[in-house]
Amino acid sequence: MSFDKKAVGPRPPHIVSAETMLAAIRELGIVPFFQNVIPAYSIEEMTAPQYWFDTQENLSQTPWDWKIPCVQSGEVAYGKFLLGGKAAFATIQWYRELRNYRQAQAKYRPDEAQQKILAFLKENGSMGIKDIRGLLNIKKGQADTLASRLMMQCRLVTGDITRVYRGEDLHYDGWQVSSFCAPEELFDSDTPHSPEESYRLLTEKIRSLCPEATDKQIAKLLD
């Protein structure tokens, strides 16, 4: 698969399988999962329409399920790290640059509750939403928010996603459970660039894919 380097779109939707989705992520380098401020720049818009919405007949034939083998490939990072906490994918190369930029910003420093999560993570290697709830004695929504904020800081990333099988017949109804880990547990996160250089490279990368994107749109994506 090869992309038009002048623009992600307009292109006919071409993601039709886990393999084509992973190939798209590899080639783009960094990409949101859902439609966003930059037109045509998302897994959603690159997916053939008949595969986007799931039914009981095709639960394993949508990007919602294809993200599992993408994460398990070990080639990409997945989490809520673009657009203020929306789902996205990045290759290891481009996630490193994002992490380098984000962790240099004062607004992405972990607060006391987040530091407790990171300490638990350092001791245990991985954790899920239930672990965060138990650690801090909070509700699921609060735990989800804390996890999202740590993913925006690039201090937490999805380590694995597993399908949940229910009932006596152990049927799969699309329910999944994610576990989280520190990025450095999955891949070497060092980069030789300064945070400012990482931001410049990310900006240039996105503009190479989406020439019509404005500085404001790109900043909203990355900040």
C-alpha cells in the first residue's frame, strides 16, 4: 500500500482489514482514530463505510476489533494522546517525538493522584482501570479521566487489549478490556532531538500528509 504524499485525502476509503489498517498506520506514522479538525486525516475516514459500524455478524471485521492485532503487533502505540485526549495510533518513531515534546511541557506534569498511578505502574509493570479505581478509591469515570490524562502526558500507553467472552456459550459481543503500561516497557523511548525539534518534526510530518492543514489545526492536534 502506498499513499499520495501530497495529501491523505481525497482518497477512496481503503482500510478493509487489520492488515490494511496496520499498513496505513505504518505509512502515516501518526494518525487519529476518529474524524477531527483535519479533514480526511483519521482511521475512520480511511475505512470503507461497510466496515466502520459493527453488528453481531461482523464484530471482528471493524477497526474497533482490528486495533487489537495492531496493538499486539508491537509496532505501534495506541492510546488517547491526540486532540486533548482522543484515541490515536503512532509508530514507535513518531510516538517518541510526541513523548519527547509532551514531557517537556509544564502542563503535562503529573499531579499527586497521577504520581500514585505511576508508582503503582513502576512496581507492577501494568495495570487496568480496575487497578486505578482500587488504588485511589474512585469511580470508573474518574479512573478513565486520569488514565486519559496520563496518556496525553505520554506516561501511559495501551499495553494490550483483550476480547471479553460472556455467557455459557462464551460469545463475543464486542466488549474489550485494556491494560496499560509505561511506554518504556514497550519500546525504547529515547530520541536525540530537543522538545522543540520534536514538535517541529511532528508539525512537518502532519503537514506533509495534509498540506491544507493550518497551524491552528495542527496545534490543536498536538497540544
